[in-house]
Amino acid sequence: MTKAHKATNQEQFLLRRKMTVEGLGEDQWEGLIHDLNHHPCVDFAERRPNGTLQVTYDGTHWSVDELLELIKAYGGRLKSGWWTRRKLAWYRFTDDNVRANAKHEPFCCSKIPPMKK
């Protein structure tokens, strides 16, 4: 079953992030998921088994660092390890790339350049 995206989010710039969060109790998880699902830039957030958080957000207006700040505000932290650091570096890279692509003005090299007046 496919989920309809929020009207405010541009589907081509949606990024899905999957990370293991530690240190959250049941009430904290519910509050975090509630806040994420009601955030204007977040398309969808859910808790998966084994403390995994799955979030889809608009990469033009939000980043993984802001997501980490929200997790930290609830008292959580990411699982430590080499693989987590590697994924986090990749997430930051793709966040920057999506933001740059959203600002890019496309051009066609086969068009005649505009004439100066």
C-alpha cells in the first residue's frame, strides 16, 4: 500500500533515513514520533522493531542534523559504531546534494545564448 505524501512536500526531494536510536523510553518514543509526524517538513515517521527510527523528510527544508537535535532533545542518541558514522556522513552528503539540486537552474546547451542589448 502506498502512502499519500503531504501536500507541502516535493516528492522528488524526499529523503528516507533509517537509524537506530538508543536511550528512549516508551513515552519518549511516542512523543518523538508524534512531533515528527506533525512537523511540516517531515512526510512520515515511524518506529520499527529493535529501536529503529524510519523518517522521510523534505531535503530542501530539513536535514539529518536537525533530526539528530530533535532526537537529542528527547534524551535519545544514535547507536555508536563505525557503520552508524559512515551512514551519517552519507546522509549529510546527500542532504547537501539535494539542497544544491533544488537551487540549480537548468539550462540547455543546444539553445542560443541570450543576446545582450
